[in-house]
Amino acid sequence: MNTTRKTILIADDDIDYLEQLKFHVENFGFKAITVGSEEECEEAIRSEKPDLAIFDLMMNNDDSGFILSYKMKKQHPEVPILIITSAASVTGINFESENQTERSWIKADRYLAKGIRPDQLHREINKLLKI
């Protein structure tokens, strides 16, 4: 499958991490749209229809990633969402739940800890895009 037509929206307020993700996503052959705040991402959700979204959990607010996931699924329910966060290591909270009832209020499809290796990121993107 030709991945150059696939677009990934990436939102993270850590500009260095945002640039790293963009670099890797583009090296995987995808087009990257990057935004550095919750507000910029909300505008991108209204104006773009990406094939996949990657959101940081804690940006302007502690729950920015959850808010953005909800808004993305409301606008584009078929777009898979990957939340990449360091919150689990900081708070000890595990957001990955196999129980659909527990996950029903969280609209992201997958959660990964920041510091993920590029090969792992590539595999997760491919799984979510079913490539």
C-alpha cells in the first residue's frame, strides 16, 4: 500500500518531541500535519480529515488528549487515534484497558508511553491504519 497518501495529524506542546514524531512519520512515508496546542489541533480537526491522529495527553490541560480524541471521533469517527503520553510514568495511572465498558468514555484507540522506539511507533501506526 502506498503510504504517501496517508496523512497523520500530530499534536504535542513539546516542540522537540513534535519535531521528532514528524521526522519519524515522514520517514515512514506518511504526510505529517503538526500542531503545538489544543486550540491549533481543534482547528485542524475542523479543517482536515487525517487518516490517523497522534495526540499528547497533557498539553494546555491535563486532559487535552482526551478532549481532542472526543472532538476527533465526533467529527471523524473512523479516524484511529493514538495517544502518546508520559502521564502513566508520572502518575502511575494505566490508561490501557481491555474492558470496553471502562474504555467507552475514552475515545482513543491506543495508548503508548513517550520514549517509544521508532520501529514500535511504525508498527503501531501500521496496525491502526491496517497496512
